[in-house]
Amino acid sequence: MKTQITGNDLIALGFRQGKWMKDAIQYINTNTLSQVELSNYLEQFKSPDPIGLHTKSVDFAINIKAENELEKDNVFKVVNSMQTLMKTPTLVGGAIMPDACPTGPDGIIPVGGVAVAKNAIHPGMHSADICCSVMLTDFGKADPKAILDAAHANTHFGPGGRDRDSQFRFPKELLDAFEANVFLKDKQMIQIARTHLGTQGDGNHFLFVGKSKKTGNTMMITHHGSRGPGARLYDKGMKVAERFRKELSPETMKQNAWIPFKTEEGQDYWNALQTIRDWTKLNHEVLHNTVAETLEIAIENRYWNEHNFVFKDGDLFYHAKGATPLDAKFMPDITGPRLIPLNMSEPVLIVEGDTTATNLGFAPHGAGRNVSRTQHRRSKTGTTMQIFKEETRGLDVRFFSKEIDITELPSAYKNANTVRAQMDEYGLGKVIDEVLPYGCIMAGDWQKNAPWKIKRDKRNKNKR
């Protein structure tokens, strides 16, 4: 009787373990292949030769320039990081926007960066905040204070999700999409998707109310991403991409690992991204709708766009790490112009524009930063309240945690006029209207009174 082939035998022959092995072993043993037949059959499962980095950075468009000494270091780091990034084997093009700033070590895609890959999805290039996006609702001649008050009573900022009594309905068709996808169907993922619906997180995410410069109508704009579900999908995607990286391109940086689109994993991941996109859009909608329902007012118009996502055009995948899509081909549900927020004291820009060779179909996503949060905090003098009052004079600015976060005040961001001027200079969208600020809500410094800190302080007090 002929000895049965096992997985260990195939590994000893130099093959990598994988899903294919179980079926291959069954086929080999069922058909009692000869040595020649075995060798020929296994040829299809051989690992390809490792893919090396590009010897030279792929060309990318630089739609940014330093206007002062502070910006020189920022622009230098951004360009250097893109040059390293553009040696990644899958990349065929890229661009950086006027709001670009570094997000990590050299070779990591900067905020305000676009990287175009062929038949590959790079989870590290869309990051954990998948589908970070903005939505605008036009409430006509409604009182902006009433809109902000209703929004404040219904939104949720900070960590975690909503309790059972305040959760929004999770649509069956969306639940079915989660349950049908291998990346999304685990119970914890679905539970987080339920509880995080109608939440906005922290950091630079906001709820902004203002008036249209053109019509005088009151408009509400929300800015947030996919919260816990997106973060969990990102973690899973990075693990799958790392498996491919080790096999296909060990020289590629871990953060730039990719999932080949034409694989089963690539198809599943792409579909998961679309479901997370649907969830995120709904996440905006429930907040906007509940404001309208609370005040019993009509919605006159609404549109949205993501600015942190992967956009597909044929076999090209545009990874926009903080870049607003101008080209309608990137948005299957396009309903209006695009939104570019700057800072809480500046208008939200409503823009449209054409694709060019240098913008690749994108515009900036905001004002960006020249320095880190820590550097900005250290640069400020005076009390937190003094700084807050000086920078928000005339505005109704609220922090959901009731703790001011000075790293989200206007001075933490690049000069808005500079960003707008460079948009014009580099052909990055035309401003067709502006939402003039009335006020906004942000998470604030929620960590100052985080539950774990309160418990710790209470324990320490009881020990005295």
C-alpha cells in the first residue's frame, strides 16, 4: 500500500501552509500520483519569488509648499515620507495635499496623502479610522441655536457606545451584510456596530452648526468615521496583509503590507469596506435625522463624502489618507458637492472640481497641523480658559466631556487662508459656498475624567 502524503510532507518539500493544502492532500492521496505527476500537480502551489521594492520612488504630485519657517520642517518630513512610501511595489502614483502632515515614521502615508496601488488594498494606508467622513444637512431657516441644542441632546462623543435605552435601530439589511462577510460576522463586531451607531468618538471629530453664506440657511455638519467596527476591521485587515507581506514582499514595511485584490481575502476585504462605508453613512444619518425629528422641522438638502477611504477605479485603488474625492467616479451615491472643514472658527467649504494630472481627483480634507498636539499644548501660555475664550470669541463652542481640549482650538491647525490659497494655486477644487460658523460640539479632553481615572482616584482616597 502506498504511503499517504501529509501536510508535513508538503512543508518539507518547501511549500507554505495554507487553505489549499487540505484539498491538495486529498487529491494527491485519492489519485495516488506518481512522483512526476505529484511534481507537476504541486507546481501551481509554489510561492512566487519575493517582490522587491521599487529601486526608485514612483513619481507623485506635490500640491503643498511651506509659507513660513514652521511649515518647512513639516513639508520636508511629508515629502521624505512619501518618497519612501512610493517605493512600495504595488504603487503606481500618488499625491500630497496642502493640509499634509506626518503620521509616523518615514515611509508611512501622511495625512493629506493619496497613494494609488494596482490590484492591491493596503489597510495601513486607510488606517483604523476607516471612512472618516463629513455629512451636511440643510435645515432651511431654522434657528442655529435650536439645532445645536437638539444635536447636543442627541449626539454622543467620547469612548464606548450607547446604552440599550438610547441605541438606534440597526437595519436588517445592514445586519445581513455584516453576517455574510467573513471579516465582519463575529458576534463582538456586530455588538459594537449596534452600540456605536450614533456615536462620534473623539479627537478632531465634531458636530458643526452654521449658516450658508449664499442662502442664509442653517446647516449642520458632522465629522466622524466608522468607530469600533472600522477599527476592528482594520486590525483584521492588517493581520491578513501581514501574512501576504511575509510571503510576497518581505522587504515592504509592515505598515505598507497589502492584500492582493484578486484573492478571496481581497474580495472579502473590499466587500467589508463597502459595508463599513454603509454603516458610517448611517452613523451620520441617525444623528441628523433625530435633530429634525426632535425639532419637527423639514430637511431641505443633504450630502456627504468620505475623506479617509480606499476608492476603486478599474484595477487601481486610490488610498486617500485624509483627502476629499472630487471625481464623481469615486462615490457611487454622489448627491451634491464636497465638504472641506478647516477649524471651528472658520467656514466649512463647499467645493466642486475637476480631476487633473496632479490632483488625481482629490482635494484637501481640512486644514491639517504643522505641529503635534503635544507641541501645540506646550506652546500655549495662560490658563486653559483664557486660551479658550480668546480663540472662540463670538462662537458657541461646547465640549461634550465638559473639559476643554486646547489641541482642537483654531491655533492647533494650519492657517486656513494658506490652505485655501494653495487649493487655488494647485487646482484642488473651487469653493461654491461656505458654511459660516455659529458653534460646534467636540469630545473635549474626556480622558481627564475618564471612568478608570475616577475609580483610581476614589481607591487612592479610600486608602488614606
